[in-house]
Amino acid sequence: MNILVINAGSSSLKYQLMDPDTQNVLAKGLCERIGIDGRLTHKIPARDAKYEFEIPMPTHAEAIQAVLDALLSPEHGVIQSVAEIDAVGHRVVHGGEAFASSVKIDDAVMASIEECIPLAPLHNPANITGITACQKVMPGVPMVAVFDTAFHQTMPSKAYIYELPYEYYEKDKVRRYGFHGTSHKYVSQRAAAMLGRPIEELKIITCHLGNGSSVTAVDGGRSVDTSMGFTPLAGLPMGTRSGDLDAGILEYLMNKYNYDIDQMLEILNKKSGMLGVSGVSSDFRDLGDAAAQGNKRAALAVDVFNYDVKKLIGAYAAAMGGVDAVVFTAGVGENSPAQRLEMTSGLEFMGIKMDPEANNVRGKEAVISAPDSRVKVLLIPTDEELMIAQDTARLVR
Ligand code: ADP
């Protein structure tokens, strides 16, 4: 079975054609500058081949058409006809309270995704455009929506209610939703497989640490708390996002500098986090380099980040009444042995003991805790595309 996985952004579109059973990726790539001019990068892993094309893409429909043309091309294609694509799985950022799992797309589902636009004004419209473009270019092919928020819909109300006047929840749907759900779900399932135990009996803390970061408490396979909130601005500090802060700071800075809310949010979303504190970069590799050369603010930015991850590990162990495994994933989680050591240091009291040698590994599944560590610490590369493809296959079968 071949599933085409689509992740549509406002001016870009990532795709992967894969067999969810064998996990073989036939082709993958990226359309960029949609609505501007249009560029397609197309890769075929089996041939180690990479192609780049300039193709006009006034809308997402031309982008999807370009993807299909590339997949079907006699020179750089991997399939002979559209009929070889059994279904399309779409990543959708926000499913609100309407979707607690992936769904087959029909008119009612499209209407519900549209109703979630106010909750994700930047992301959902792009996802919808991607779906409509696919429906136009590939009529009759079944499509599935996989939501970033769905995995977290199992959180109990005590974890998702903000202590604001209750009408803002009832009327305006203001609550914690959480994001990166596909990744947290995938790595928690892999963790159970690696430990050879049923997920139903495990308490797992999954740390998705990349450019955007979140930590989730997964109890018995269900998300019971997560650090992102109503928006992906919440929780940990990130590449350019502040993460949690005292809302009183907004009043203070907005009054003092006469900012309107858009200017303030631009600062919180684009100029804060690692970039804001270091003044150097939003990229953890750059910060590591700068810190090694003595840049104290770069070191401080990373220190704050590591400390906040550690506090979440402690908090979620408390929330679940214990923890069997801690998982690190995404750019930083998969690639920074030094930060993993730092984030788990001092947690021996709760049964976490790292193995510095085993931890000296990047980008592949590994147990990185000591053999006598009561809590297992795991490195698991995330694979959101595979999770989307597997959910899609399950729903169309
Ligand atoms: P996104 O959230 O955009 O998907 P990723 O999960 O790819 O981001 O993570 C990107 C982050 O991972 C960047 O800050 C990058 O510096 C960091 N990263 C990648 N490799 C390393 C490394 N070897 N050491 C430290 N950080 C790394």
C-alpha cells in the first residue's frame, strides 16, 4: 500500500510517498515559494537521487500537480499511475475539541476543520488549502486528516482548564490543547516496543525538543498533560518563542514602550527564546558553538532551556505518580548528548541514572540510561510522516 503524506504550510508543502507496512519511503520532497514563483525539491532515497525544479506554483493546486508529475515522471518518478497512490494523509495542526483521533475526510470533517480556523489562524487555512488542492488534482483518492492536537484530547480537565472565568472556555474554547501530538504518540509507542512491555502499563515522559519544543506525560498510552497550551507559544522557551511567562510582563512592556498586541506577540513569537536571550541565534548548534567560545548569554539561553525541561520531567513524574521511561526526540533531543546529560542531571533521586557512554549517540534508537537505572532513558528519532501514513492506512483499509 502506498500513502502520500502531505504537510501543507502557507507557502510550502512537504510530501512523502511511503509504504506504511514496510516503512519504505519511495520519494519525498518539498515545494517552496508557493504563491511567489515555485520551487520543487524531489528526492528518491533508494537511488540516493535529488532533483530541483523551478515550476510556477500560483496556488497549492499547482504545487500538488507538480508533486504528482514528479512522482509519475518516466525519468525521476517512482510510480506509473495515480492509482498506485492508495490514500493521502494530511497533517492538520488544530482539531480543537472536535477530533480526538485521525479521521477520513468528508464534507462534515472539512467544515469542522474550518471551524477550528480561529484557534490556528496561520496553520489551519494552509492545511485546508492543501486538502482542497489534493481533492481537485486527485479526485476519488481517499484522504485522511491527522491532527497535531488529537493525541492530547485525553487530558483530564484539571490539566487543560486555565483558571480564567469559565465562560472563556465554554464560549470561546480557551483551554490547553497541546501540539506535536503525532510525535509524542509515535515515540511513546516506540518506547513501549523497545521496552517490550504493553503501553497500557507504562508511565512515559516524552520530550520533543527541536526548534519548537514540548514535553508530554503519557500514562498508559494516553496523553495526560503537555507543556504547550492554547497555542504553541506556551511551555518551554524555544528557538524564537518565549514559552511561559508572567502575563503581567505584557502590561508592563506594552505600557512602557507603547506596543500594540501585534508588536508584543511578534516579540514573544519571533524575537524571544534562544534568539532573544543569546542575541546570537535561534539554532542550538550555533549556541553550542558560541558558548564554547565563551559567549555567556548563549550559554545562559541553553541553561534556561535545559533547566525548564528538567522541571517538566519532575512535574510530570509527580503528575503520574511515577515514571518508567523518559524519551528524547526531535533535533536537540536526538542530537545533543551534552544537553540530554544536563537535562537529566540531579534526577538520580527519582531513579534516573544516565550512562554517559551509551548517551554518546545521535539520531538512532538507543537506551541511554545505565543498566541499573530504575527509569529507562531512551533516544527515539521521531517519524511523524510514518505515524500519519500508518493512521491513514488503518482508516482506509
Ligand atoms: P523543527 O521544530 O523545526 O522540526 P528540529 O526538530 O529539526 O526542528 O530541531 C531543530 C533544532 O535541533 C535546531 O535548533 C538545531 O540546532 C538542533 N540540532 C540539530 N542538530 C544538533 C546537534 N548536533 N546539537 C545540538 N542541537 C542540534
